[in-house]
Amino acid sequence: MMLTVDRSRPTTHAGRISRVETLTLGTAWRDFSFVRLHTDEGLTGVGEITHPYRGKQACDLVVAMGERHLLGADPFDVEEIWLRMYQGDFLRGGDIGGIVLSGVDQAVHDIMGKALGVPVYRLTGGACRDSVPVYANGWYTGERSPESFAKRSRETVGRGFSALKFDPFGTGLGALSREERTLSLDIVAAVREAVGPDVDLFVEGHARFAMPTASRLVRDLEPYDIGWFEEPLPWTHIERYAELRQRATMPIAGGEHFHNRYEYRHLFASSAVDIIQPDLCMAGGYTEIRKIAALAEMHGMLVAPHNSNSPFCTTATVHAALGMPQLLVLETFDSLLEDYVADALRGALPISSGRIQLPTKPGIGIELDDSVFAEHPPRSGFWNMFAPGWEKRDRS
């Protein structure tokens, strides 16, 4: 097995990677970080390396790994680049390493698309559909009450979304008191009543409950016809997911915390979920997410990509999602961000009536505006989802 290729051989007209840089944009939601690769033929490629709390470490790692593995590389050697970074650097996954590898893989695909004059989806399986359905998350900022959730759910559906995800469980961890369980279910009931029967609702568990609580919740949630119950158990209890699935009438979803197919191995082997949720910006980029999706198809599972990052990740994931036969829906926070985010990420695809249309520009289709990044430096915020009032997303 080769961990390198002859870098003196003739290359494509994309040239060879000559420079690696990072940029970070501060927002109220989180700091969005990016890697930008340059080639000696004047092309650039961008990938997202956002980590919600360890952005500086991700940026530092991508520069260091770039010096070891990227400078002088042909961006078309995507498998070799992926293997050099993962195996040759003894990376072995994890959140920061997985994010860095994902961003670099996006960036080299961006360069390839630009060099060939085609959108990235033409390089990753083409299109199985004409558009990608999306659902809204993060829309429930505010008070944790049935009335507040209902009001905001109506507003979000009014913006054209036909699917919503939310966490009604407050600070619950392990178990829920009777009072907290009642309030959580009242919130779900209020949202269902507010949006009616034709809107898909997905309930987020944030991997927080012990088996007795999760088992009771799958029964309690049954009347509300939810599309899935996401991560009801910690992944340290992955062997119990299959047991919970046998008790649930709704699909169980999860997998956003895994960073490559090797970390997914036990999920597939144990049939832990009905719907996997790989994140293009965490699970190894285009090169790896295609393999993960193929394994899911082999196991009879659907794919609903996770995406709690910037509109760049949304647009980049659309390219991957177009070629997934078993795609269900894509997550997005895009409609809740400050207006300047769109200025910083020029070319991000818009959402219309809950869908995103086919990309047309070469590569991923987004260029970074450095001047906007300079105006909005990192904020290094943090919000603790196990502290009271986290739903307000107050990160001051």
C-alpha cells in the first residue's frame, strides 16, 4: 500500500498545492472556520473546518498537516491525500482530526471542479434528483415553553419549511423528572398542533438519556407522529440502540459524532439506527461520506446528513446529497444567521420552499470575501446545553 506518489510526475492543469491558509468568521451561532488551498496554477479550493469550541486547534492542525502532506500534492489524487493524512499522520479520526480531513477533502474537490469547469456533484456520483429537501433547526431560540415553541414553529413553516427539528428536553441528562417530562411532551404537542399534520417533526435527544428514560420517551412520543427520534442514548451505550429500536414505532436516527467509516463500523454491525446522519464537515469529506452512504444503503438505512455549520457546509453537502440514492433530507441553520454571513460566503445556494436546487457553478461554487471576515473576527463563544436556558442560545 502506497502512502505517497511520485510528485515529480506530470500533473493536471490544476497544478500542485502551493499554499494552505485558514480564515475564521465570528457569528452569534458559532465561529465558522475554513481552509483555503492554493495551487501553483492560480486555482483555489475552500473547505469548512468549523469546530464549535476548538476552532483555533482545527486551524492550527490543518496548517501543520498541510506542510506535511499537501504542499506539492496534485489535488486530483484525492484518495492518496486522504490516506496520507489519515494513515500517514497517524490521525485515526477524532473530532478535530476528522474535521480537518473533511475540510481538506472538500477543498481539493473544489479545485478539481474548477479545473474541469464542472460542479462538484459531477465528480461525486452525479444527480439522482433535481433538488435537495432541507429541514430547519435552531429556530426555537427563546423561552422553553409550549407557547414560545408553537409560535416560532409557525413562523418557521411560514418561511417555507415543511420539516423542523427541535430539542424539547431542557437540561435533562440521564433521567427526566416527572415535571420535566410533562413539560417536554407538552412542547412537542404544542408544536404538532401549531404546524398541523403535514409538517415533518424530528425530535432531538442530544445523546443524553439512559435506557429507561429513552425507552419511556419512545412510547410517550408516539402520538405526535414524529419523523425520527435522534440520538436518544449516549454512544457509549451503542449496543442498546438496537434494543431501543425494537421498542420504538418511530425511526431512530444518529451518527453525527462519527468521523469516518471505521468509527461507523459498530453502528452498522449492531443495526443501531434506521437513519444515519454523517456530516460532510466531520465525517471525512466527499471521499468518505460516499463510502459511509454506500454502507448505509447496504444495511437498508436512510441518510439524513447532519449540518450545524455555515451555509458553506449546506451548499457543499448539497453536492454530495444529490448523488445519494437513499437520501432523506438535509439539515440547515442557514435562515437564522446574520446577513453578513451571506456576504462572507459569496455563492451559497438559497433555500426556497424547503428545497435547494442543483448547483451550476464550477467546484462547490462559493468564494470567501476576506474583507467581511476581517470585519467579524472570532468570538470564541460557548453555550452549555446542560445549563438552564440554553435554548436562548445566549453566548455572551
